[in-house]
Amino acid sequence: MSCEHLVCAQCAHPVIEGRCALCRANRERMHHHGISPTLILAGLIALLFLALALQHLT
């Protein structure tokens, strides 16, 4: 979901502009989705190396 078209109920301006504290908080909440793609990629690479090491040991 994007905040480009949302209007703040407190200040009646677009949320994307972040004019009030509520806008800024909601904009931050919507744009930070938790786990970053870089962290996911690093985890997948670590799993690949672990699988290769286990295959080599067996």
C-alpha cells in the first residue's frame, strides 16, 4: 500500500508530505516493512553455503 493518495484526518494534507506528527508516523509505518531484502538475500546465501557444507561432509 502506498501513502501517495492518502489524506491525513488530522491536518487534511497528503500523508506523503508529512506535515504533522500523525502523517510522519503513518508514512514511516507504511514504508518500513520489517525485514529488508538485503537481509533476506544474506540469509539465503548463508543457507546455500550451509547446504553445500553439509553435502560435502556426507
